[in-house]
Amino acid sequence: KQEVTQIPAALSVPEGENLVLNCSFTDSAIYNLQWFRQDPGKGLTSLLLIQSSQREQTSGRLNASLDKSSGRSTLYIAASQPGDSATYLCAVMFSGGYNKLIFGAGTRLAVHP
Amino acid sequence: SQTIHQWPATLVQPVGSPLSLECTVEGTSNPNLYWYRQAAGRGLQLLFYSVGIGQISSEVPQNLSASRPQDRQFILSSKKLLLSDSGFYLCAWSAWDRGTDTQYFGPGTRLTVL
């Protein structure tokens, strides 16, 4: 069964810290992996998409890495800010699952001043 | 630019009543369209996806159905709601962007079945 797991489920950090969110998946045969941000009661905002042929993607203070062989991805957030507080979701499109994203349960991040 | 709309934003319905949620996309043609549900304390689950008018694929057996009467319109329906249908319903669209399939999500509909 193709599954996506995110650790930790929740994280609370002081402003300014660098932090890492983890995502693991059960099948190394993937098309791509996407990181999303979800604010309470809102839809999802795409942050980064890593294709299966790539090792990492960067956008501003965000860096996402992909290691297919170990079935892992990390989202690194540098110099965290209170505005980063949200739930971060990892989603994987597995090979053979065209159009189908499998989501993790998310990591709920709180950055306090 | 492309935009995606969902309505209503919130809905409270009694058990056994019908349901119709609507999603429309602007600024693109022939998109792939998706319905997801996010139940309390659980991750997003794909319910339906569509690659064209009248073409619907169902991912999980359930009390819901989907239809695509127009290219950029996707409707989620039920004849009789169950308590377990409560949740946050998200519509999404995709197109082949930079050679891969990025999905873009709407603002969602919060459904409470009482």
C-alpha cells in the first residue's frame, strides 16, 4: 500500500530558528513530490514541487530535498517567522498513479515571537 | 492567470438531505479536475478526478458522486448525506506545468452534517 507519513505531527519553535519537517513514503517509484502549506480553514498553497529526477528545490527561505532510494523528503525552513505558522503537507504522486496525490497527515507548525 | 472558485464556503445540512458543491476554474482549458476531502484529524483523500467532460474516475466507494457537465465545472453531489460526510472539501485543477503535473487548490467548502 502506498502511504505517506509526516513527522512530527506538531512543532512549536521560537522565531528565528531553522527547522526541518520530515516526510517519508513507502514506494520509491514516484513521479513527483509536492509540499503544500495550509492555513486554518483555508485551501492549500503549493510551496515546492520536486520531480523524480531532481534532488532538491529552493524557494526563498524554503528548501525541499528528495531521496527516492530511502523514501524520504525534508522541508527546511530557514530563519522561521510567525507568519510561517501553518500546517505543512507532503504529497506524493506515485508511478502508475497518474493524477493521484497521496497526502501525509501534515505537520502543524507554530512559530512564536 | 488561472483561478479556481468553490461554493458555498460553508454548509450545514441535516442527515439525509441532498448535497451539491460546485467548483469552477477560469483561465485555462481542458484542465484535470479533482475533488478531495479532509476529515477532522485526517489527511486529504482523493475522492474523484476527471480528465474531460463526462469522464469521472472514483477513488473510493462512498455516498458521493461527481459530474463534469462543462470543461471547467466540476460538481460533487449526494442524494442523502451521512454524518460521516462531514469534512472540508477541496477542489483542485492541474495542467502540465514545466513537464510535470502541479495541482492547484481552491479555497474549500466546510460541510457539517448534523
